[in-house]
Amino acid sequence: MSQEEQENLEETQAEAQTEVEVSEGETPEVDPLEAALAEAAEYKDKYLRAHADFENAKRRLEKDKMNAVAYANESFAKDILAVIDSFENALNSIEGADEEHSSEVLEKMKEGVSLTYEQLRKVLEKNHIKEIVCEGEFDPEVHQAIMQVESDKHKSGDIVQVMQKGYTIKDRVLRPAMVSTCK
């Protein structure tokens, strides 16, 4: 029981006790208008308290919603930080290379970039971002044709070349694949 309900119960019990004491001695006349006004004031107080509780809950929910939207990509951002670190290490290796060891550094750079690329692919996959398959027939839902070319190796409407890979996030197209199609 809340403190407000406890106080209301105590007031009601005190009023009932007073009415019993008064009725034993003499019978006072109760003005129906005053009783109705007192009851209306009590209901108004309850309404105002309930309304204030509702407004507070609404503000809390709005704040929680804004925080959820603002920090929705936090996990993804943390995953991407490891990839950025790998790229920074690669750039530092390039700057630190001298003429004598350039072929050795180039080989290590190639390996490092390949590992970083795989690391990035895993991060994207973990966050439900997948590459759009660009083989076979053109699909306007996931592909964007930016030019048409002649090709003896492909049927009309087939994808000839991928200019830019496309990606989906869960079931939505994040970016359509830009392709050239056969005339």
C-alpha cells in the first residue's frame, strides 16, 4: 500500500470515528453540497497525482527511447575499432619502411591488408551485413544498372560486370550493387 493510500485510509478512519462520536451525542446535519465538494476535491487530488505519475513515466520512456536510438550502433562501432587499429598499424609500417626492406615490407603489407579485409568481413557478417550476390540475371530489387554493354558470353538482362558491391542488412538493402548488364 502506498503512502498516499495509507494517509487516505487513516483520514477515512478518523472521519468515521468522528461521525460515530458525534452520532452518539447529537445528530449533526450533513450538508450534501459540502460532502459532494469534499468528495470532488478528493477525486481531483487522485486524478492530479495519477496524471503526474503518467507524465513522469512518459518522460522516462521517451528518454530511454532516445538513449536506445543514440546508442543502437555501439556494438557495431566497437567491432569496427579493431579494423581501424589494423589499418593504422599498416600505415605506420609503410611510413617506417626504408628502401632496403621495401619488398619485405610490401609482402607483409599485402598479408596485413588481406587479414584486415577478412576481419572487416567478419565484423560485417556478425552485424548481419551481407554482400549482395551479383551473378546471373539482373534483379532491380538489389541491383542498380548503371550501363549496358554488348556481350556474346551473356544473355540479355544478365549481369556482365560489378562496378560496386552492394550490401544488405538483415532483409533490407543497405546499398544496391552497381552493375553493368548485357543489352
